[in-house]
Amino acid sequence: MILLLQEEIDNYETFSAWFNGEAVPKIEAAGGRVLVQGVESDNEKMLHLVMETPDEDTVAAFMSDEQFTADRVAAGVHVGTTKVTFLKS
């Protein structure tokens, strides 16, 4: 299943250091992978991630995990802005 995740962040370098070092290994261990990661060229505070996951339940488990959410906040994610869109291919 492919999904697009969009959210506001404070700083892309700070986010990327956490995301690539800590989150990506957890995502891969759950059977997912990151296909595209970046910010808008005219708004570096708007993050876009395109990921592949086994199913919607895997995403829901990450999004409801209190420690994962706390880690996202510590990495500068404005969790109230997160939008997840599941895509058909």
C-alpha cells in the first residue's frame, strides 16, 4: 500500500537526522519503506513523504504509538498538521 504523508516541521535537517537514523529502521522492520522524502521548494517547513507499507493497520500502529509520537515532536514535527493519504496504484 502506498501512502502520502504531509506535515509541517521546524527544520528539515533536524527531522531528517531523526527520521533516517531512527524512524526508517523501525518502518523497514514493520515491512515498510520510504520511497520519497523531501520538503517543498518554496516552503521548507512542509514535509512530504511517500512510503510503502503492508497495510493501513501498520500506519495506524505507528501513528497511535505514544513514544513514536513523542519522538516525532522532539524532531520538530507539528503532529496536529499531519495528513495521511492512501493512494491507489
